[in-house]
Amino acid sequence: MKILITGANGMLGRDISEVLKNHELLLSDKEDLDITNPEQIETTLQEFTPEIIVNCAGYIDVEKAEDQEDLANKINADGVLNLARACKNSSCVLLHISTEYVFDGENINGYDENAITNPINIYGKSKALGEKLLQENLDKFYLVRSSWLYGKNPQLGKERGMNFVETMLKLAKERDELNLITDQISKPTYTKDLSFAIKQLIEENYPHGVYHLVNESPITPFDFAKEIFSIKHINTKLNPISYTQYPTKSKRPLNAILNNIKFPKLRSYKEALKDYLDS
């Protein structure tokens, strides 16, 4: 199968590129394929003629998005629309990566694939608009939502350590105690597990539509850090705090729980985390 991967140099893109290496791949990043440039997309599709595009490109800085709404929309919404239109013209499938931030987090039971989006920050709004444009302009698509990603590869050109797990390990070396939130909950997901699930989705020809692909069991940042330190035998003191005691520019959904009801369940976050930390 001929597969074009955008954002291939990112944390998720590099894992997806690795697990799909049995296919004929064209790996692109913003330097060689700008998804905000429709002409460039059309030219690339004409030259490579992919059967599927896996879109890992996106604006992902939740805090900066509050001051860069136009840029966030240009990449996360307009860019997706450009890809959708090009795929329609080329009879190509688009697999697009989205986020739990398209939901408001008010439902303590979480959100399945049929839930109505209602984002509460600029980043989430840009991603929700991208989803809407995808579904309105293309029939053959996979919309894959995942949450709280961590992986081995660098993110946004920075050294490994920009994900939550590595940040906790780094801070544990620098401080005697850490304050972690106990009233915000989500499902941390290892990019390797997400990549293998995407591979299965593509290769086994699952029906087109929306999928929630996450490691199972929701957890708070406090308890996730506690699990990390337990596995690594770290004694740094953890202090529980409320979300309101950790002010951020962007409002975050409290119950950012994605429920997977359409795809075989991924393994638990505990198994995935131990694999990550042991590798």
C-alpha cells in the first residue's frame, strides 16, 4: 500500500512511520509538505499517488494557541480541509489524528465516538473545526482521537523529555517535592500502542469513521506521576493540588476521557507505561 505520512518527524509520526515500514511510504514534514498549501498537496498526490494519507501534522501548543488562534486554525482546520479536498479529488483515504480536547470535560463518564464536540479552549476549537471540515468534505476517512500522548521520539524538534513521563523524571531529579493535580482525569497513551492500532485499522480495512484509540483506564496527573515513580523507585514527595491551584492561560477539560466502543481495547496505561520505562 502507498501511504503518505504528514508530520512524519514528530513524536507520533515517527512511531507510525516505523510500524508501517512494510508499506511504500512517503514521509513528509512541514519543510517539504506544508498542509496549509493546497497546491503543494495536490502536486504531491499527483506525483506519489497514495492510497491513504496519515495526517500527523498539526498545531499542538495548547497554551500558545490562546494567542495564536489564526495560526492554530490555519493548520488544524484549513490544513485538514486542504487534505480532505485533495483526497476527494484523488480517491484517497485520509486518516486524521485528533484529540480529547474537542470535548468540554463536563461528563464524568467520558465521551464515546458518537459524542457531540464542545471544546473550551482555542486549541480544542481549532481541532473540532478540522474534524467538522473533514466530515463535511470527505466520505472515506478515519478520524482517530487519542489523548495525553507520550513517546520515545522528540516532539517539535526538542529533545526527548517534552512529554509528561519524561518531564516528571526530569523534575524528580531537580526537586524534593512536586505539586500534581488530582481533579483532572484522562487516559495517557503510548504513541507506540497508538501506532500499532492505526496500523490494524488500516490493514484490516475497518469501516471508515470516528475511532477513539487510547490506553485504558483514566487517571489523574497525580496518580500517573505516582505510578511512574513507583516503577522507577523514585522517592520524590508528591503533593495533591486542585486544577484551580495550577492556573493556565487555556481552560482544560476536567474529564477528558475518551471511551473506545468501536475497536479492540488497547492495553492498560500501567502495562504501556512499564513497557515505555523499561525500554
